[in-house]
Amino acid sequence: MNLKAYNPAWAQHEAMHAATARWFRRGLLTSEQQQAIQTAYPLDFYRPGLFLRIGLFIFAYIGASGMVGLLAVITSFDHLESLAFIAAIGTWLALEFFIRSSRLYHAGADNALLYMALGWAALWLTAVLDDVLPSISSSSLLSSIQTTLLLGPLFLLGLLATIRFADRVVAFATYCLLLLLITIWLLQLPFGRLVLPFILMAVSAGAYQLVALLSKRPDYTYYQRCLVVLKVLSLSSLYLAGNYYVVREGNAVLGGDYLSAQIPSAPVFYLLTALVPLLYIRVGLRHPSRVWLLTGLAAAAFSLFTLRHYRAVLPTEIAAVLFGLLLILLAVWAARYLRPTRHGLTSLAQDEQPPLFNLESLIVAETAVVPTAPEPTFQFGGGHSGGAGADGTY
Amino acid sequence: MVSDQLLDELRHRGLLSAHHTEAIRQDERSRPFSLHYELRAALYLGITLLTGGLGVLLYQHLDDIGHGVVVLSMAVLMLTGFGYAARHRQPFTWEQVTTSSFVPDYALLLGCLLFLALETYLQVQYNLFGNRYGLATVLPAVLFFLLAYRFDHRGVLAMAITALASWVGVSVAPLSAFTDNNFLYYGLGGAAVGLGLLLTAVGFEAEINRHKPHFAFTYISLGANLALLAATSALFTFYPQPFLPKVLVVPLLVVLSGSLVWYARRTKSYLFLLMGVLYGYITVTYLLFRVLDGVHGEIGATIVMLYFTLSAVGVVVLFVHGKKFLNRS
């Protein structure tokens, strides 16, 4: 059996179409050349736009659930394990069939079937383990051998599914399972909790190296979408494993304390919390790489949160005003400074695909608070009648 | 790099000449990296933080001398924002305006947000509008509609629609429409459906008569969502609604879902196809459950499961042929 569920040529052709469209927009190809290349690399798979994919996902989910429900009803639902097993196998076979017959390629319906098959498989595994092994108390859940026995096969299942289907969500979950397994194993050791952050950071760095290496391989276009997710994820876990807030609160949770106390070698984590985002942003701008830049910005935001959580330097509203002003000035300055191009950076919209639809107007409608007319009996003037952000939920 | 592999392959297959390949490779290396959307997001975040923080400051210092400074700085900032936007304005047109810079757009947004904060302040402090709360909410709506059309700004248009909705007494924002509104308790269902229909109609008008057709998306997505949601929740209420009897709601939902699908075919927009189909599906499913109310036990469950399976397969087939369906206009 072929290792890859989808035709690997589809990924190749898709990448070719995206690249030639970009080169055409930049005036590097004539439209005849673009036409010729695109006919040489036809897109003969089915993947509609985002909203149709959402619709396909929802209705494939309803349909497959209805099928399993029908099976459960007509067999009067007498054995959960067998039902989960049959559902997992059946959904998986349906998935393979529809990929063959309808040439679905990450089209929503196949995503839904894949997640359902894995979900049923996980349910079946849990039920089987529950039957075979003596039941465990929930307090020792993290350290028990049962957890490893459950998570280990789940990790392998996720890995196999990622190799076969190259799905981003499954890749995400599989990586999280790996980190969870390492954490559980380490916590069995006497010094496990002390070295846990550093081991997780090392694992994340190793994972990033591996992913970066793999994404250079020419035959890995098939996995390109997964590899981008894994890059973001490994950079994030590298940062989070060294973040002071995560380490301190995680330590408290593992120790079963209600209040977190100061942690050993705190200065190391102060330094990591402050410097890692700056490093990411620097690499992102220098390299340049959107993965590093956006991860770095998100990490910087989380570092600011960490700082404010332990040391409230300024009252929230003053901090918001000052930081908002700083952001505006910085953005306006950068927009002017980087027009048209400096240091290989530009503030002009580039040949990237324009946004699919006007998301911005929906965000404005969602976040802008308009004063609402109060009930007739209510006197205008109370603290809660609102105003732009006056309720502090900006 | 991926593009290098692609170029090698094109060169190998003879689709590009060696010289041409090298030129593209050179461009891929030297092509500047665009920070356009990052900067826009930073601007929007900054404006939201600034206006939010100023609003809180204003409330906190309502009774001491410091509030004069806050009001003054807000007024100055507002005028600066409006002034900057006005200085960089483009001539009016019914079509979409293309601008070179995005900063004026955000200056306008800043001015509008500060206007709201200041208006609320004037009402709280000086009772400017007295008990005429309607005036206090319709004023920003009118101003924002004018600004949105003059400056061709969809964000301000969305704010205008939100202000109009708060005048009507409901929240129209897409997410809070699900959480905040208690259509059932306040009898606002009728008003919400009316406003939603009006907004949808304005959107259709904009599309058909080419009066800023790119505004149609904002009108229809907010309006139709509000109308359909209010009508659907009226369908599910136990108590009879005075303005929205179920005998009216069902045809209304069917017609509205149908016209969304029609609009989706016209603009080839999958969002509206999805919305129309989802709300239509909910209505049909509700009606089926009403019919099956008397059927209990395994027969009922079997019928329900069969219905879900078959109908979902039907919708999936419709979606898979969605491209053909949308193009056949």
C-alpha cells in the first residue's frame, strides 16, 4: 500500500500554481508562460474555498455521526467497544474511499472523517484499557503506567496518521502528545521536575532542527503544510518551556500547591522570558521569516503578560494608553519608513494573496463598543452603561 | 527553498529558459518582505488599547481636576485623527477607492472611536441629551454612515451598523448576537428581524445598483445573520411571540435562506451559500422534529438517524457540486 493517502503530485502541482501565480503578478512570466506551466501541472483534485470546506466539514460530521448512530440504534447499542472499533475502521475506510473516488484533498469532508476515525480509535483504546487494567484513581493519573499505555499508542497512531494524511491538526495533536509523554516520563525521575523545562526546550529545539531539515527535502512538498505548523509549534514550545510564568505556575500545579512560590534558578527564566521573543523577532526580520516573526510577536505579548502578572508596573489603563500610543507611533513610523523598501522590508501590500473576505469589518463590529440605550427606568450615568471600552473589556 | 526546486523542475522540463529561471531566482532572493498586514494589525491594536485606556481614565477621573486633561487630549486626538483622514481623502465615488497608504483609514477609525467615548462623557457629565437616549445613539450612527460613505471605510460602516442596532435596542455584532441578546424576554425579536431585513435589503440594493457594491458584504453578513438568528430563536421559543408567530417565521426563514443562496450564486460567495444552507437546514430539521414529536422509541430514533445521514450526504453532494451550482448563473 502506498504510504501517502493523497496523490503526492497534487501537492507539487499546487505549489507550482501558487508560485507561478506569484511570478505572474510580479511580471516575471507572461500570461502564455503561466498558462503553459499550469496546463503542464493540472490541479485535478477537489478543494473548494474556505466556507465550502467549513460546510463540508460540518455536514460530513453530521452524516458520519448519523451513520454510527443508526448502527447503534438498530443493534440496540449493546457493546461500546465493538461499536467504537467498527466506527473507527468504517470511518477510515470511507475516508480512503472518498479520497480515491472524489479526489478530495484537504477539502473539509476528508478532514472531518479523519478526526472522527481517530476519535473513535481513541475511544476504543480507552475502553479496552479500562477493561483490561485495574481501574486507577484520578489523583495518580499523570504518573500512572496506564496513562503511558494510553498516550503511547495514541502518539503512534497520530504519527502514522500524519505520515499518511499530512493533516495539520493531527500533526499538532501528535506533537503535543509527544511533549506530554516526555513530561510524564521525566516526572518519574527524582530530579525530573527540576530539569523538565530544559529537557522540553532541548526537545523543542531538536524538533525544530528536524523539521527545518525535512522541509528542505524536495519530496516533502506533500508535508509542507504540516511542517509550517510544526515549526510554529516547536518555536512556541521552546519559548513556553522557558517562560517564567509557565515554569512557576506549572511547578505549583505539579507540586499540588494552591499558591505558586518562587522557583529555583529564577534569573535564568527571567532572562529567557525577556530575550527569546526578541531573538525570534530579530531572526524573523533578518531572515526574513513570517513564522519566526509572528511567533516572536505572540511570545513578546505573552512575556508582557508574564511581567504584568507578577509586577504591575503601571495601572492597567495607563499602561494601555501608553502602549497603545507607542504601537500607533511605531506602526505609522514603520509604514512611512518602509515605503517602498528598506533593509529588504516593505510596508506595501505584496503579492501575497489578498485576504479572502473583509474580516476587518467584522472584527471592528465585534470589538468596538457603542453606547447602548439603557432601559427607560435606568438613569444614564452609572458606571456600567458602557462607552468605548469603559467597561474595561477592550 | 521550495521555489528553487520548482524552478529546477520547470527548467528541466523545458518550460522555462535557463536565463529566465535565473532571473526569477534572483527576484525570489531580492524580493522585499512585506510587513503590510502586521503593521495594520499593530495599528488597530494600538488604537483599541489607546481608546479603551482613555475611556477608563476618563471614568476614573470624572470627579477630579485631572479629567480636563484627559478630555482635552482625547478631543485633540480625535480632531487630529479626523483631520489626518480629511487631508488624505480621495474624491468621492460609488466604486471602491484605492489608496496608497492605510494610515488615513486608521486615523479615521481612531477619530470615530474617540467620538463615541467623548459623546458618552458629555452625556454622563453634562446630561447633554437629557432623557432622549435615542438621539444619543442615532447621532453616532448618522455620523458614521456619512463618514463611511465619504471615506469609503468598511470598518466605520460596521460601526455605523452597530450604532444603528443599539438605537434599535439590539446588539448586531456577529458573536454577541449569539450571547448577549435576549430576544425572547424583551420582545425584541420583531425589531431584530426587521433591522436585519432592512440591512440585507440595503446590501442587495448596493450590489444591484452598484452603489458601493463592496459594502454589500458588510450589510448582508451582519443583517442576514441578525435576521436569521432572531427568527430561528423565535422558532425555538416555547412562548408565542406577539410580533413573530411561527406561521410567519417558517416562510421567512425559507425565503431569507433562499435569497442568501441566490446572492451566493450572484457573487459566487461561499460564505452566503454556507449561511443560507445552514439556517435552512436548521429550519427543516426543526420541522421534522415537530412532526416526529408523537413518534417515540426505536422507530423515531431510527428515522432521525436516517434523516441526519441522508440529508448530510445530500448537502455534501450539493457542496461538492457547489462550484458548478454557483457558476451556473
